[in-house]
Amino acid sequence: MQCLITGAAGFIGSHLCERLLAAGARVIGIDCFTDFYPRQIKERNLATVRTHSAFTLHEANLLEAPLPSLLRNVEVVFHLAAQAGVRTSWGREFATYTNCNILATQRLLEACRDRRLRRVVVASSSSVYGDCDELPLREESPLRPVSPYGITKLATEHLASLYASKFTVPVVSLRYFTVYGPRQRPDMAFSRFLQRLARDEPLEIYGDGTQTRDFTYIDDIIDATVRSAERGLAGAVYNIGGGSRVSLNEAIETLTAQLKKAPHLLHQAPQVGDMRHTFADITKAQAELQYTPRVPLAEGLRRQVEWFLLSSGG
Ligand SMILES: NC(=O)c1ccc[n+]([C@@H]2O[C@H](COP(=O)([O-])OP(=O)(O)OC[C@H]3O[C@@H](n4cnc5c(N)ncnc54)[C@H](O)[C@@H]3O)[C@@H](O)[C@H]2O)c1
């Protein structure tokens, strides 16, 4: 199988490259190494796959990349490239979000028209829900994003379903819920906490820490992503969560226990755009993708801590 993975140098994209190469696929990666976090980190993400003979990296922005030639002989597209991050999506930065998340997706979907593709898997986000009174969140729950980032991911989903219905592009959208594990993006909570704990600095908590998240371990996310390319229904949307709901305070306790450190917590005002709670109903993914999350938070955090200590020389 030949696949195209956009955002291949990122946290999730690089893990997906590894999984597909291990399964015998040929992988073309596209990434333009946006400056959201340092290139050096993304190069490290790619270190293993760059040595693989079935892997090619095309360094280009999706807004300009020669997509028709890159898509030649491709059977499955995994579209993970995006400007991620909720808090930085306000103000002038919104232009980056519209470029990377909406315009880039539209250009890719146009290029996917009239091709014999098996699937186009598009990464969406739990951020499309916003604050919803009813938990767990079902795919049919109201979609009222509370951040500009969430709005761009919702636009991505709408574009995907439009290209599925009008041009039979076999798109499947996956709403990922807070992904963690080795190589987690440096702006994300566990990564930031680990960096601060290593320097014995206080942990900044936005709000009182009772907000809850459905944390999903990276291997489970990759599992669901690969399954969606095999079994996902064209035009469908699936929640991909980790199967449990944990408060930030509980997660910090688990993380610091792994490091045997007593953290000093610095409470700050809640951030505009952060959702209060996320918790996925994954019944649909279980039934249609046969997806089951396997890595509980304590084990996943243990692996992330182990990776962090090894990679930081700690
Ligand atoms: N990490 C999470 O918890 C999470 C949760 C929900 C959804 N998602 C979604 O999953 C996907 C991957 O997230 P991630 O955490 O791996 O992010 P990441 O920032 O690590 O990876 C994204 C990659 O896309 C590349 N990119 C961005 N715009 C591009 C463009 N126009 N052309 C080419 N390359 C471009 C970046 O350089 C980066 O390497 C994103 O679509 C994100 O919105 C992630």
C-alpha cells in the first residue's frame, strides 16, 4: 500500500509513519516544518523513519505542494497537517490557522477529486464540541467551538463531508481527544509539566484543576487512525478517545508520582478558549472500526516520562 501523510514530522504524524512502515506500506510524508515549535524537535521525530527505504519526505507547504504528482499511485491519504494549539489561535495568529487548517485542507481535498483513493483520513479534534452540558460527547452532540482553533477544525470537517457527498471523495474525519505519549508536542500540558518539573519550577495550572479531559495515548490514536483507513465509512465522523475521564489535578498527581516529585502548583486564571470538560462516547468507533483504547493513563504517562528522561538525558 502507498500512503501520503501530511504533517509527517509532527507528533502524531511521525508515529503514524512508523506504524505504517512497520506494516509494510510505502509512505510519502509532506511537512513544511512550521515554526510553531522548533524544527530540531520535528527532525528528532523523523529520525527513525528517515532511515527507512520505503519512506520519502517532501518538504513543502500544502498550499503550494505539487499535489497531483505526489498523489500519483497513492491509495490512502492521512491528513494530519494543521496549526494545532487552542490558546494561540486568537488575534493575529488566526491567519495561520485559516491558512494551515482551512485553505490547506480545501486544496488537498480538491486534489483528491477524481482519484481512485481508498480513504482520505482527516484529523479533527474534540475542540469542535466546545462547552457542552451533556457528557459523554456523542458525534451528534451540538458543535459549538469555544476557540478559533475549534472553528477551523469544524470547517475542516465540513469541507471533508462536502467533498465526500458532492465528489465521492472517501473521507473519514476523526475527532481526536487530547493525545499524549512520547514526542508529545512541547506546548501541551504533560510536556510543559515535565519540562518544568525537571527544572524544579512550579507547574502553571489554568483554573482550579478540576477541569476534566479524556486523555488518549498515542498508540491508541494510531490504532484508530489505521483502522479508520480500513473500515471507516466514507463521509463519517468518529470520536477517538482514551476511554476515561480524569481531572487535571488527578493527572498531575499521577505524573508527579512517577517522577517522585512533590510539585509546587501555581494557579492562574482559566484560559479563554479552553473547554471545561471533554469525554468521548466511543461507541461508534468501537462498533464500526473495532477500536478499543488499550493504554490506561498511568501506563501511558509512565511511558511518556520514561521517554522524556531518556531524550532529555535526565
Ligand atoms: N495532539 C493532540 O492532542 C490533538 C488533538 C486533537 C486533534 N489533533 C490534530 O491532529 C493533527 C496532528 O497534531 P499534532 O499534535 O501531531 O501536531 P504537530 O504540530 O506536532 O504536527 C502538525 C505538523 O503539520 C505540519 N504543517 C502544518 N501546516 C502545514 C502545511 N500547511 N503544510 C505542510 N505541513 C504543515 C507542521 O509543520 C507539523 O509538523 C492536527 O491536525 C491536530 O489539529 C491533535
